[in-house]
Amino acid sequence: MRSCEPSPMTNKEKKDLKVLALFTSVYCKDHHIEEIKSLSGLPAQLSSLEKYPSCASCRDFLNYAIERRLNCPLEEKPVCKHCQVHCYRSDYREKVREIMRYSGKALIKRGRLDLLWHYLF
């Protein structure tokens, strides 16, 4: 994570990161058998993400994604899948697609219809 205190985040940015953390946690629980732990070392404004546990490799991915989101150079930050500037490495871009595809369907099947909008758009 960045060493200096990040600028205040909008509610939309916090929600996007919360959805990513939730989706990563769901994906990890269903695909990995490694030791699952909470995220740590997050900025204070993202402390709510600590309730989404994942394995070491998924935590590394999530920390990478959070860092990219916090350092996004665009003034109005779009949802990453609609962004013209791809700041994720290609392997992470594929990983986030896989996580979103799997977890979106899994959560909708479990009754989380509120995520249908995010999944489709």
C-alpha cells in the first residue's frame, strides 16, 4: 500500500472496492484450500474490507487491485471494465475477469439480486 495517506475516496470508489473484495472472497472460498486470512495494512478508509477473507495469492491480487484503484490517474474513476486505460497487468486483468464472472453468477444464484446491476453493467 502507499506510504502516504490517500486522498478521501468517494462512496462509489469504496463501493467498487467492496464489491471486488466480496467477489474475490467468494471466488477464493470456492476455489482455494489454502489458509484463509483477512486483509491487513489497508488505509483507514478501507478498513471495512478486512471482513472479506482470502488466501495469500488472492490477498496479493486484491492488494494489487486496491493499489491500482487508489492510484488511478483519471479524474472521474470509471468502473475498471469500462476504462480506456488498462492499468492492470494482463495476467491480473484475466484474473479479475475470472473472479467477477464466477462470483457474480454464484452470488446471484444465492439470492444477491442487488448485484445483478453491477454484474450486467
